[in-house]
Amino acid sequence: MYDVVIVGAGVMGSATAYWLSRAGKRVALLEKYSPGHVRASSADESRMVRYQYRGQTLYTEMVAAAVELWKEFDRRSGAGFYREQGALALQARPDNPPFMEGYEGLLELGYEPVWLDGDEVRRRYPHFTNIDSGYLLEGLGGYVAARTATQALAESAAELGADLRTGAEVTELRESGGRIARAVTQDGSTFEAEDFVIAAGPWTPKLLPDLAIPIRSTAERLHYLSPPDHDAYSYPRLPPFFVMDTNFYGFPVHWRGCVKVADDTIGATFDPDRDREHEDEEAVAKLRDFLRRHMPGLSDAEVVYSKTCTYSMTPDADFVIDYLPDRANAIVAAGFSGHGFKFGILIGQILADLAMRGTTRWDLTRFRLDREPAAMDGHW
Ligand SMILES: Cc1cc2nc3c(=O)[nH]c(=O)nc-3n(C[C@H](O)[C@H](O)[C@H](O)COP(=O)(O)OP(=O)(O)OC[C@H]3O[C@@H](n4cnc5c(N)ncnc54)[C@H](O)[C@@H]3O)c2cc1C
């Protein structure tokens, strides 16, 4: 018998296990593969932390709170996963609405993004061409080395007493008396608990097929390139960046001496259990087009590694954090829609608070299962 059973050891489940274990709760963390495995959304080397959210105060406040928690956990664990390098926002054409709303939203919230006209972008960041303008929030944001952070959270939870089970796929959530009573894994083992947290990422619809907010697993391609000049493509000469109206974004040299460049366009539906390290010529051709136009110094750079990752898209790109209908002891946290990692350690704290006390200081109305999702207009 546990206090809380958590399904899924991605960043969300691992962070929940960490906070609950730190509070002395008896926790089982059940993971179908292993924390930070290649198929998980949390598995990659870099996830951007940016404060701009088109003036959406809740998200920006959550980013600021999450950053403090990331830094504290990074110090405590010694894992060294947080890179405070800022985030450079660029647009190829003037007045792109999401870009401008992001900039103006930061000003309204009291931040001081530095506006860069085209000449200033070229002077500071000669890596880019055909850019109209940009802005930089100096010293705020950057990226988290995602796989390292996820594994550090799961390992810290285990050190604090959590029962971490790998190769444990939950195939059934068994009910009794209007509550979830136990999780059953593929080998027939059962895990009983007072409360359950389901943080199964893009696999969520497999375990919970009838959620009121649909979650679609989509294919997203990312590429690691070997730059011609390491220093020129390393921080601080190149910070994490995105060219918003192209959907491409990237990170300075970090993993295996490579720059990462990836495409944020919402892709086709993709089974998260599928192989994802296969070649994708179409995606590489699209990457080369972007590089030729906007980062010509990389247009012939060797693609050292490339893979498909999966977003868990909701129709409005807002998260799902809510109790399952009529199940007061089971919370689902899913649908992080390609922008959830930065919040991971905070979401874990929120889920732990809900499991322990039934409340959180955060207003979760926006993430409820009974909302009417409006179609998403561009990016957050
Ligand atoms: C290419 C890409 C780029 C991204 N970029 C950013 C970014 O720059 N900034 C940002 O903030 N966010 C970004 N994101 C989003 C972010 O990575 C995700 O929102 C976040 O990692 C989701 O974490 P999760 O724990 O919900 O899911 P996952 O990491 O997928 O974890 C779910 C876990 O549950 C396990 N599981 C599933 N079903 C079961 C079961 N039945 N039994 C047991 N275990 C199970 C899985 O094996 C998996 O380990 C990006 C995502 C992708 C794919």
C-alpha cells in the first residue's frame, strides 16, 4: 500500500515523485521503459525556457516560479542541467502577431526585453540572415538538459525512498467504490494507493481513451548538426533562439559538439511506441531550406543525429491537469502540447500538493477537463 502511485517517469511523473518523496510520502513510480528513455517527450538534450507567453500572465508567472525550483534542484542534485543563457526571439517578417504579442506581453508584465532591429541582429548575431528584427531577455531563461534533469528527478525520488519500477507498464487502473484502487502492470502486479497521478505523456490516450479533452501524439523532428566553427556557434556568441514565423528554433553547441535545430510545426499523428531514429529525408530537406535562408553558415553542416520526438497536443495547446471525472483520488497531467518541459518541476510540485492536500496556490481553471477548448492561433 502506497500513499501515491504515479504512472509515467517523464519529467512530470518524476518531479511529482520527487516532491512527494521529499515530503515523506510512500510513492511508487511506475515506468513502462525507464526515466528519460528515447521515446519519452522528456528525453532530449535541450528544452527551451522562455518567459514570453503572448501576455498570458499565468504561464509567465509559472515559468518564473519553475526557474527558481529548477535552480534549487540543480544545486541540490549537482546534476548541472540548467543553462541560463537567455532566449533570442527573431522574426523573418515584421509584425508577426505571436512574436509581437510575446514582446508586448513581457513589457506589460514588467520585464525588459531588448529590442533588436535588423542591423543590430546582424551585428550581434551574424549567424542569421533574412531576419527583420528580434528581442532578447538578457539573463532570463535558456534551456534545461531535459534527459539529465528527468533522470536526476527520478533518481532523487528513489534516493528519498520512492519505489521506482522500470519496465512496468500500467495496463489497467482498477476501480472500487467510485475510486481508483490499484494500478495493474503487464505482468499482473498490483499497486494499491490512496491517490494516483497519471502522467503518461503521449501514451495518455492508450491508458485513458475517453478523456474529454483529446490528446494527439504528433511527430516532431529535431536535428543535431556539427558546425564549421564551434566557438562561433557556442554560447555566448549564439544563445538559444527561435525564428518564430518559420517555426524553426535551436540551441548553441551542447551535445556531442553539436548545434541543435528543430522544427516546431505541429506534425502528423505518430504512435509513441514507434521507432523514431529512422531517417526522414523530407524533414532534412525542410531543415536545409531553413538553413540556406536563415543560417547559411550551417547549410552544409553534417547532420550527426536526427530523431522524431512527440508532442501531446490538446486542441488549444493548454495543458490538462485535473481529477478524472468522478474519481476524486486520481489526477491526470497530460497534453503538454510541446511547451511543458520548462514547467516540469513546478507541475510536479502542484501534483504533489493536490495529492497530499487537495489544493494548490495555482489557479488551474485553464487546465480543466471540462473546458471548451478554442482552436489554437499560432504558438504560445
Ligand atoms: C521535439 C520536442 C521539443 C520540445 N521543446 C520544448 C521546449 O523547448 N520547451 C518546453 O518547455 N517543452 C518542450 N517540449 C515539450 C516537453 O518536452 C513535454 O511537454 C514534456 O517532456 C512532457 O513530459 P511528460 O512527463 O508529460 O511526458 P513523457 O516525457 O513522454 O513521459 C511520459 C512517461 O510515461 C511513461 N508511460 C506511458 N504510459 C505508461 C504506462 N501505461 N505505464 C507506465 N509508464 C507509462 C512513458 O514511457 C514515459 O516515460 C518539447 C517536446 C518535444 C517532443
